[in-house]
Amino acid sequence: MFRLRRKRPEHSEQAIGGQRRRFVQAFPYGLVTGYSPNDVPCPPDPDDRHVLAAAVHGRADILVTDDRRAFPPECVRESLSVRTGDEFLNWVADRSMPLVMRTLARQIDYYRRSLVAEDKDAVELIAHLRKAGASRFADRLENHLADPSGR
């Protein structure tokens, strides 16, 4: 939320709080409390310390970030894997492509039901993934949709 406040100062505290509430509602066991950014000696940018401190305190296995430079190996304990969003999505797909496809179908349904996106389909959602930096995952979804058997 800190970066959102910094990047979008025009957003009200209520709007940002609403985003936080939606995160907590979607991931009720993902809220980590009881840590201090001072618990970790790095990363180099003090604005990233709270992320690493929460990951360590919450005993996370994976820290997902598209800014790997913010979490150099010397700052991250061995049991914590730092992955980009694209790497993480592919990791999930490696373990359960049926889950990924069910989630994609739910996303398409959600966009179709929304007032602003009645014409959304898998192709558009995949394009958004690619635009967001998950190009390998987007390619994988396209290939899977073209040939679900994986041949």
C-alpha cells in the first residue's frame, strides 16, 4: 500500500484502504503483523525493508516481485525464493494447469459480468498478462488454449 500511496497520491485514503481490505478479504491468512522493517539489515532501499521483514516473519517460501534487484541474494535467506510474477505464475502452472485454466475461466466470467467489460475473452486477458510482464505465462496459456492436450 505504501507504493500505491506514493505512485497514486490522487487516490484517497479511503480508496487505498478499500484496496487493502480487498487484499485481506481475498487472502485472509496473508496478513502478516508483529514485525518491524528494522528486523532485516537490507535490502538496499529502506522502502523495501518492510516487504522482506514481513516475508521473513511470516515464514514465506516465495517472495513475488518484478524488481529482483530490490532483494539481492545476500539479503534473502536461503529458504525464501524470489521470483518474478511471470516465474511464479509458471511455477503454479507447472504444478496444476487445471487450476490455472479454472481460474482463467472465472476471470473471464468476472470480466463479462462487469459493466465495463462485457466483451472480454481469454485473448484479451492473456494480452493483459503479457502487458503486465508475464509474457512466458501468456504464451503458455495461448499454447494450452490452442492445444489443451499439450501435444
